[in-house]
Amino acid sequence: MAALHLTNLYADLDLGASEEVVTILHAAPGLRVERIVSTGQASPPGFHYDQPHAEWVAVLAGSAALRFADEAAPRTLSAGDSVLIEPHRRHRVERTDSPTIWLAIHFGPEVEAEPQP
């Protein structure tokens, strides 16, 4: 049996980073679990994520506005809120508080162990 690796999602946070900090907590074929620490970042104007796989995301601390291309208004996510983003559902982050801590689970056969820039 493999050794148990204990992780604290609130440990070692870089709250002074000028860019989002993505920490891969676990990766396996078809699965990537990330902790994302945002300090006021948002998606660039006009940019939408269009991922070939599903992503379940939860806000652990802070808040953010997530806008889907097919919806008129952004959704406000606060601590404890989560949403499932289906494959190819175009979306963007309109704003984040400083800090906002996310837990993101990417899953599906198209998931790569390392996120693509």
C-alpha cells in the first residue's frame, strides 16, 4: 500500500503573487486536481476558455464572477459554491477577490497531467 500524503489546501499560499498560482495536487490519466490561488486576476478581455474536458470548480475562500458565453450575466461564486463546467462550454473569469482559493477538478479522457498555457 502506498504511503498516505496529507495535503492542507490552505498551507503555503502565495498571496502576493502578481499572477494566479496553480498547484497540481493530483494527476492521473483522465484526472487533474488543482488548487488555484487568485489575487484579483480575471480573464483577458474577449478571452474564453473552451476546454475539451469537464471541470468541476469550487470556491474555498473569497469570491469570483464566472461568465458563460451563452448567459447574459456572470454568476457570482462565493466560498462554498461550486459549478460543473461541461466540455466546450465557453467561459471566462470576470473578476476575483484577493485572495480567492479555488479547487478545480478536471476530468475526462482529454485531460493532460500539466495544464496547457
